[in-house]
Amino acid sequence: MIKHIMATTIVWGAVVATFPLYAQQQQEHALGSLWLKVEENYVGINAKTASVDAAKLHERAVKSNMLPQIKAQVQNTYGTYEGSSGGFFPQAGFFNVSGSTAGLDGSSIAASTFGSAIAEWEVFSFGKLHKQKEAAGALYDKSLNEKDAYLLNLKKMLSERYIVFLYNNAKLNWTEKNAERLNDIRKITSGLSASGLRPVADSLLASSSYVQAMGEYDKWSGFKNASFIKLLELYGDETIDYTTSVERFSNPSAMNLNSENAINPSHPILNTLDKQSKYYTLSGQAQKRASLPSVSILGGYAHRGTGISPNGTVSGAWKDGFSNTTNNFLAGIGITWNITSLHTNRMKGEQLFKEAESIKLLQTQYEQTMQADLSASKTKIVQQYEQLQKTRLAVQQSQDAYEMYLARYKSGLIALSELLQIRALLEQAENTHIAASRDYWVLLAYEAELTANFDFLFNNL
């Protein structure tokens, strides 16, 4: 029994000891957790997904052009039937009445019924349809890469807004500390002035400095609330647990020394430009091949009824238009060639080729610029991290010096102006450290965008 109780106690002790660690792990990656919510709820991502779906449907629609095209028509007409001699070119908007009225007797008008179905299958077009299908596939791939580029930009936007929020929060805490220090000085000065050990002017000066500090507190409180609203626009919730990020913001972990040193050729932005160039190239090839003839297999079936009987009697009754039926079919091979489009399609194809060349050169320019920016960013990050170590030490030394000078002021060894000067130096050191922290994280966000890898930032802020 005792052994059972001891075993149960050990198990519960392990569970209790593990739960805080699990809770800490759940809150360990605050920025990464925010991104999961943004990726799940942000409406802009849904818009890009819809764009990808549209490109996929366009690709399927282009592929359907390679299938046989079937057309059907049914009509019922009522009119004259007098024919005329001579040749003509049938065009849209014209109708034709053929045949001869010789030997016909009866009504001068007759009803007719006609129905037909025609199938046309373009079996050979010198690769035009195949190139159109490839171009549609490249357009779909481009939309996928555009979505990846959008997600990458959204990650940077979230990171920057989160950094701004943490910066404003740090500035708010900084002004609160300054106000507390000045309030302590004000209380001490008031007591010394009341006892006659310090002039009344010292009390007024301390009170004035305290009021100014409270004004700064109000200012940064507004900045923090505004940046919080901008963050919620992406996050879509009303609460954010950023407690773990507050400490990391001012005291970042060791630098990411294993980050990429070269731009990945498959970077979403570069991939988007590559797919766009490929799309223009394939479209140009399809445009030039559109000038070549196409070979189609043709087939048709027609059913016709008329109010004119075989013996030459013409009926003007509408119902007789469904009488005297005939059925015909037709099959064959057709060649279509729009010769006048040779020059136009060639010019359009060359235009698309130039567009592809322009995009390809732009891709090379982007890659070179991004590589230079990455190298420069890494140099800045190293120096920024060094600055952070020094500003942190400067803050600690300034705090120690302030405590010493405060004790000397209480003892009447120094004047209020000297204490306020030391306090101003401490305030400046803290402000410099906060600004250096913000600049460090902003550089990391920019590097993450260039390398398309936000893992370090999401796991360490």
C-alpha cells in the first residue's frame, strides 16, 4: 500500500514538473504562434488562394480546346423560297434561299424546319495548342509563386509590426521608469525643502521634470495602442501574449551564424519572375505558330423538313414545315489557314519574346541586388549585435552610477542639477539600448525576407 502511494506520488510529481515546461514551450515562440493564426485567418491569403484556383481553371479551359468541338442548332423559319441565280460569298448577317421555283404550285410562302450538329476536331496545328497548354501551365505556376511571395511579404509585415509594437511597449516602460525615478526625486526634494535643507526651487524643478515625464508616458501609451491595433489587423484576435517576447526584444539570443550567405535561386520573388518570363516565351511561340495552317477532322449531321412536297405542291401551313423530311451526314478533313495573319502573328510573337527577355533581365537584376543587400545586411547585423552588448553594459553602469549619485544627493553632497544630469544620462543610455534592439530585429526581419527563411526570427522573438 505504501509503495503504491509512493509510486502515485512520483507520477503526479512528474506530471506537475512537466506541465510548466510544456506551458513554457507553448509560449516560447510568440511570433511563430502569431503567424499560425495569421496564416489561418487573414483574408488576403484567401484572395491569393482564389487567384491560384482561377489560374488552375484557366489551365483546364485551355486544355479543353484540344478536345473535339461540337456545335448544334435547331431552327424553324417561315418565309419565301424563291431562288436566284449567281454566285455569292456567305457572311454573317446574310441568309440564303436556294433552289428553283419552276414546277412548284400553291402558296408563295412555306415553313421550314432545320436541325444540325457539327463536330470539328483540330488534330494537327503545328504545336500551337500544345504551346498554349504549356503557357497556361506556366501561368498557373506563376500564380503559385506569387502566393508564396505574398506569404513571404506578409511574414515580414507581421514581424515588422510586432517589432514596432514591442519597441513602443519598451518605450512606454522606459517612460514609466523615468517617471518613477523623477517622482522619487520629487518626494525627496519636497521633504528636504520642507525641512529647509533645500531651496523651494529644487522642489519646483523636480515637480516640473516629473510632469514632463508623465506627458511622455501618455504619448508612448498612445503609440503602443496604435501599433497594437495595426498588429490585430493581421492577427484577427483581441489578445496577444507577448510576455516572453519583451525580454527577448531587449536581450536577444546569440546571432544566427548558420544563416544562408547566398540568395536561393528558388526564392519566391525570383521564381515568380522566372515563371512570368517562361509564360511570355511560350505565349510568343504559340502566337507565331497560330500563323500556320491547322488540320481538322469534320463531321456533321442535318435533319430538314419543308412545306414543299416532292410533287411540287407548296403548303403555307406552319405545321407542314415539319413534313417532307430529309436526313444528311457529312464527314471529311479540312485545312484552315489564315494567310493574312502571318505578319501580324509574327509581330505579336516577337513582342512577347521581348517581354520575356525583359523579365529575365529583371530577374537577374533582382538576384544581384538581393545578394548585395544580403551581404550588407549580414555586416550590419554583426555590428548591431556588438552595439547591443555595449549598450546593455552602458545601461547597467549608468544605473549603478545613478544609485550612487542618488545616495549622495540624499546626504546633501551634490546639488539637484547634478542628480538630474546623471538621471538624463541614464535615460539616454536606456533609450539608445531600446533603439539598438529595434534596429537589430528589423535587420533580422529583412535578412529573413531575403533568404525566405523566418525560422530563426519566429523561434527567437
